[in-house]
Amino acid sequence: MIRLTSVISHRLGRGPLATSAAARRLASLSELACLVADGAATTRSTLMNATGLSRAAIAQRVDLLIERGVLVEAGPAAVERGRPPFTLDLASDQVLVAGVDLGATHGRLALTTLGGRVLAESARELDINEGPERILGLVREDLARLCAEAGRGTEALRAIGIGVPGPVESVTGTVVRPPIMQGWDGHRVPAFFEDGFAAAAVLVDNDVNMMAFGEYVHRRESEHLLYIKVGTGIGCGIVSGGVPHRGASGAAGDIGHIRLPGHDEAPCHCGNTGCVEAVASGSALAAALRAEGLEAHHAGDVVRLVSEGHPVARRQVRLAGQRLGEVLASLVSFHNPDTIVIGGVLAQLHEDLLADIRGVIYRRALPLATRSLKIETSVLGEHAGVVGSARLAARHLLSPSGIGAFIDR
């Protein structure tokens, strides 16, 4: 389910949305749709109790949401006596959303209902450095094919979430000075889909933010989550109260370039030395293992060598866990998350990596900040990005602006 009610209620009465009766009405419609999506209120009477709106106001708004294809009456609720009320649910089969996860060497897509049921999915190898025209062209072809596989036209696709391995100005969907995406700087991704997917809103974000959101919606007990991707590089996604935190310029969570004292000899591709990415990422570990005479060219080789029991590889991974733990201990004291999720290729090592990360965090961070802290590996694995992208797209459709598009349609 999509936990959005706290986000919507947080925004009610603030900013431009609260300046007109029409905007307040859209916010109210969004709140009702989100309550149903969350499972917090699924009948007209429980919506009345949750919102304080009158019976007539609830009836009018629910009927409009049903008419516009946002909600459906799913059937009678179970009651001990009396006439059972009809339960409400998302009109999942009428609206499709898509999640796209683009990495340096892979592309994953999933076509889902508004409620999150996967209808079709695909994966392919690619090289992100082939540029936006080539890569986004492949995405557009795959989306059209997935719609056809699901027996639907592309006009049923109403929102597309896309995660890319670089900084993004999320308001416009523009890629900004990406370190590994040659030819993408300044490219506005949504514009590429205006031909053929005009009915779909396109939301673009950094891939780690999408992964963090995917983990968040699958962990109902977490409210403040840090997702740490440890792969070729190191990045962090932050979600608090259902809202991804991007910062002023979309650079929030770029922890890979936090400096570690005592590692001035380690050059980083950013131009500085001693960055945690330069000493604890998958590429850094592969380089260290090559120096030890082992065959290791990327993060996947590190995982393979540890799985085969090579003591040198296991020692390097433990050192990486300690170094990463030093950075995360500071983040725990600063941000006070309730959950840290370790994802990326190296998360496959589970306890080999987690043991030292946990040890340093619990030793270095403030006791109050670690009292209820959970440190775990990803439950979604390689699917975290595509799940998060699809759920963020669905969230947009249930937001006031997304509901407004339904009403206009």
C-alpha cells in the first residue's frame, strides 16, 4: 500500500494549494484517495470519521472519484449485523503506472496497476554512456511492448517513474552534471516521452532515492529510513515521513564523497582524496584485490571471491564495513533514522558486511540515536529501484495535482 496520508495532511493549509476553494477541494479528494490506498479508511463512514467531513461531502467526493476512475466499490464489508456498507478500493485495473530503473549497465522496467500489482516486467543490459537518445529510446520501446503484453494501449499509462544513476533536478526531471552518464548533462528526461506517452506524467529522480522509497513502502514500521547503496560507488537515499529528501539542489545523500581521515593516498574520481567511495566501494575493493593478485574487476567479482571463501577478500570487505560504519555513525547521530537498509551488489554479502558496519555504528553513534535503530539488508534486492519508481509514480497520481489531472480528464 502507498502510505501518503501523512504527506497530504502535512501539506494541507500550506502554500499555493490552500489559496483557493478548488485547490482545497483537490487536496480533500487526494486525502480520501490516500486513506483508501493506505487501508486506513475503506468505507464512507470510516472516511467521515477520519476526515471530519459530512456524510453529504463524503458522498459527493467519493462518487466523483469513482466516476473519474480513481476508486471502485469492491464489495460489502463484513459486519456482525445490519446492512453492510460497500468497501472502497483503488480502481487498479483502469490506470497503469510504470517504474524504470536505469543503472550504469542495466535497465529494469515494470508495468503495474495503481495499487502496485505487477502486470509485466523486463530487464536488459545496457551502457548508460550511450547517451539519452539511445537509452530512453530503448525505454520507450520496452514500455510500449509491456503495455501490449498486458493487453492495454499506451494511453492507459498515466505515470512513469524513472531512476537514473546521477543527480537530478526533480522538479523538471533534468539530469545535472552526472559523473558517470556521458552526454546526459542538462537533458530533460520527461520531454522524451511527450511523443507516444502524452497522457503519462514522467517523474525522474536519482536511482538511490527510488530504491530508498521502494524499501520504505515495504517497511510499514519505518518512518525515517536511510538506504545505503554499496555497489560500484556509494550513495544514500533518505525518506522521512513518506517524503524523499533531496535537498536544495538534489544532491542530498551523496555520502560517497565524505572524507575519511587517514586515507589521503586514495584518489577519488571526484578530484579529491580520501572519500569513502575511494576506499570502501565495490570498485575500490576490486582494485585492492587486484593489488593482492586476485582476479577482480568489479563489485560482482568481490562478492564471488568472498562467497568462495578467499580470506583476503573477506578481510577487505570487513575493512570496508568499518570504514562505511564510520560515516554512517555520524549520519545516525545527525539524522536519527529508525532504519538503515544496505543495498547494492555488496549487500549480497549480508553478515560479512553488516557485522562491522553495525559494530562501528553502535560504538560511535549516540546511544539515544541507536536505541531503536535497525540495520538490515534490502528486502527487495535488485528490484528496489523499479519498485520505488513505480510507487513514486503512483503516489503522484494520488497527490492533489495528480487527482486534478483525473478530474480534468
